[in-house]
Amino acid sequence: MLSKLKVAGLAAAMLVAPVAATATTFVSPGGSYDLLADDYFFNGQFAIGDTGNTYTFSFVNTSSTAALANVGATVQQVSAAFAGGVSFTWGSEGPFSIAQDDTDGFESEVLVAAGQTIDLILSFGNVIDTGKRAGGTADIDFAVEAAVIPVPAAGLLLLTAMGGLALARRRKTDA
């Protein structure tokens, strides 16, 4: 009975561990962030009358290997809109444009070399009233996630290990 409780406790700990280890960092325009340290999120709410702007967010791959960086963004323009729309540039990808009055989004991924910095540039126009709801807001949200690309040598190491196990098994059956 005690061993079943230990197994159940271990299983519960393994389920909770990934949740406890991940967190989300909210980013600010003009900031520089370690690409692989966390998942990053921007939640911008803009009121009618706010002026347009261009924001730059820099992400640095501090690892010694390449990383695959993903960005997903949404723009909501229901009770307020961005005059001229919203534009995103993700490294060498883009611009991804979302027209005035549209509620839409995009996803993109870019390979970021070791030590390389990638910029996310967000440009938007003045926030105007759509006439649908008084005192409305327009929203821009994005999330950035990255993962290290496995080194090709890891595959070679796996094949070598499997070959060693096969050789050991063959020697055992010969004896």
C-alpha cells in the first residue's frame, strides 16, 4: 500500500513539475530579453485618442546553438481601431499587416543563430473611434517562445550507443 502511495505521489509531482517550472514574462517596448530564458507576452490596450507609435522588442539567443523562435500575435479592433492598421516585423519575416478595423492575427517562426539578436518591431496608427461602442479600446497581444534546435551530434551519439548495446548483447549470447 505504501509503495502505491509513493508511486502516486511521484506521478503527481511529475505532472506538476513542468507547470511549476514555466512562467511568463511580460515585455515592455525598448527592452532586451534572453530568448531562451522564458516565454514572453505583450498585452497592449490602447484607448481612443492614443497616438500611434513604433515599438521595438529585442530578443537575444544567449545559447551556443541555434534556436527556433516563434511569435503569435492578435489585434482586436472592435470598439476602437488603429488608423492605418498595425504592422509587425519579426526578424527577416514580414511585415505582417492587419488592416484598420480588422480583428486578425498571424504566426511566424524564425531560426536564430547562437549569439544573434532578433527584433520584433510593432507599428500602429492613432487609436480612433469605430462608432460601435463608446469609450472603447483596441488591443495588441503577442507571445514569443523559443526552443533550442538539437545538435546533429546527438543523433550520432544515439546511434553509437545503440550499436554498443547490440554488440554487448551479441557477446553475451556468444558466451
